Amino acid sequence: MKESLIVNQQMGRFPGLYFDIGKKARDVLYKDYAKQPPTYFHYHCFKWNFDLSCETQEILPGLTTVFRFVIPDSSNVEVRFMQNYFGIASGVGVKAYQQGSFKGNGYNPIVNFSGVIGRTLFSLGTDISFDISTKTFDQFTAGLSFNGPFLIASLTLDDKFDTLKASCYRELNPLTRTAIAAELKHSPLLNGSTTLTIGAQHALFPFTLIKARANTEGKINTLIRMELWEKVLVSMNGEVDCWATNKISKIGLSVALRA
């Protein structure tokens, strides 16, 4: 009992990484929904890309390395270090030019740094990416998170402080992974538009997860994710734009392999 109490106290000191701020709400609202990066391969009506990532085991206590390749959009190598009350991530990578479809024009080198301080209950941090070629900030964000026992809430300033996002997440049944989430987005920050997105998820079976979301722009999305052979995740999703004149639905398919 004493050892268990010590472990729980130690876990309460870790704020995680900046990516963890608002992550649970983002997972419900956006994870596994098909979304193309700025550049992609295409053939007739099909558009596709590869997203490969891996994380090494701890090199030293609290120190790990992450590799990610979004082909052909970008690649990144990141070192993460987490200790009591803070989490740091720093890395280098390349990012494809944003103009038009990918045609082998080249890549810009990017360096990034993010840091979080706090505890499991409350944390705040920032994430910065710098484009070496153009000598400009590719990304500059800041946020804070409150992780209560019944509600997880976050507030972030994204897109170089031009977009304000507030999100919340509530788990209803951990056995069936039933949860609801909402996100309020205002962009640009001055004289911009506001979008509210709400979503929910529920596992019909241990290997089947159903998700749905809707926003005030009239878009409704549904998703079915199935886990096959414990290593393969297949997601099928659809989107309907209720305000569009043609009402054409979109259908997406994604496959993920995990070790």
C-alpha cells in the first residue's frame, strides 16, 4: 500500500508534454478522421499519404526519442525529456514547400522546441517552430490545461496567437470508452468567425469504436474504427456538408499498423 501511494504521488508530478494539452478532446473530435496534409500523392480521384512514426524506449530515465515521417509532407526527429513538474521536447526536421501539390520542389529545415511546467492537475506551456530558410516562425502557440477528476479542459492560442481554442472532455464510461468532447474555435482572433464542434465516441465491442462529430459550419462526420489482429487499425469515415449546394458526401479510409 505504501509503495502504491508513492507511485501515485510521483505520477501526480508529471505534467506531460505540450502535445498533451487538449489531447483527449482532440482524440474524440479529430483522431482517425481522414485528413490530407498540405501535400500528397494523387491518382485520379484518390488522394493518399503515408504517416510513419516510432518512439524508442527510455535511453535514460525520462529521456526518449521520437521519429516521424509524413511522406511526402515532412519528417522530424525529436528528443523528449520528462521529469517532476516539467516536460521538454526539442527536435529538427524538414517540411515541404506549401505552394501547390508536391512536385519535388524541396524542403525547408525546421527546428522546434516545446516546454510544459506544472502537475497532472494543472499545466501550462508553449510550442515554437522556426523555419531556418526563411528565418521566420513557422509555429508559435501557448496553452494551459486543467485535468480534473470529472472534466478535462484546455485553452490554447494557436496559429501564431491568431486563433483561440477552448476545449473540454468528459469520460462517461471507461469500460466502453464512452466520452464526449467539445471545442470552441475563434479565428482569426480579431474580427473573426467562431466555430463550435461537438463529438462523442463509444465502443460497441472491444475491437470496434464508433465516433461522430458535428459543427456549426454544417458539417457532420461519422467514423467506425476496427482493430484487426491486434496490430492493424482500419478506420472508415464519411462527411456530409449540410450547407453545401450539391450535398456530396465524402468517404475516407485509413489503415494504421502498430508494433
